[in-house]
Amino acid sequence: MRIIAGTCKGRHIKPVPGMSTRPTTDKVREAIYNMVGPFFKGGRALDLYGGSGALGIEALSRGVDSCIFVDRDSKAIETIKWNLEQTGFQDSSEVFRNDSKRALKALLKRELTFSLVLLDPPYHKEKIVEDLEKLSSYGLLTEDATIVVEHLKEVDLPDELANLTCTRRETYSGKTTISIYTYTQSDVEREE
């Protein structure tokens, strides 16, 4: 695995050891950032199912100011921390061992907002719709935030949900689908 572009272009990072996680391939990661970037002018990212941290580290390499990484697996947490040290992004990152539900509640309490959210849950265990609804209803998204969802092709996600609109959907390698959502505040939220 390697960082594809930006300040750490070409730097190798390691995957999570064992079979507990499924890393996003370099090809799919490159396709994701071609759809949503390819570079950023700051902002805060959330990598909610961090795994190796590759998606979030790629965002940092491409110009995101900071990233919060969350994963419930201890091996994944160790791997994220190691990869952050190797790329020099440990000072612009926070890493938490938690499940997505608790992590989103903790972020709500901290009143944080994100311009980029990366959702790559384990296949067959995803709660993508629930995660999307909470990201919106908890007020965790900036205006025009981008949410990237990696999921199985068979998973049928709605085109619109909780102030989120799916702006693009592509399938790779016959089974992996990337759905890109954009957040727009409702008129009521804007008036407040």
C-alpha cells in the first residue's frame, strides 16, 4: 500500500495484519480522490472505519488540515498510529478505539464538524444509512461536506437522505461501489 498523491506521494504504509479488515485498494483509493478532490484547501476529515488509516492519510497528504480516525479493532488502531508516524501526520490527527455509534455521540459532544467523511465499514456489517442519518442529524457536517461511502454493489443506498444527496456512484472490480454524498443544510438550519 502506498500514498498516491500529495505531500507523502509514494510513501508506503502497512495494512492491518490478519484478516479482520479489508483494505481499500490503491486503485479504488485513487478513484475516490479523483471524484472528490483531487486536492483540498484545508478542512477536517473523519475516517469512521479507519482500518489502516489509508483513506484518511491520503486526505491529509492531499491538503486536509486534520483527521480523526476511529476503529474498534486494536490491531487497526496500532496500524493507524504507526502509519501516521511514518507519514508525519500524528500531530494533525486523533485516533480513537470505539465503534461508530459511540464515536459519533462523542463527536457530537465535542461540537466538531467535518468537511470530508470517509465511511468504509466492514462488508456485511454496515450500518451505512444509520451512520449517514446521524452525521446529518447530529450537525457533524459543514455546508457542502462530502461523504464517501465504500460498500458492496448489492447494498442499495438511497439517492437522498437526511439533507444528503448522492452526487455520484461508481462500481469497481465488479463488487466494490463508491457512493459520494453532499450535505446541504435545510432552510431551517440556515436561519438559526
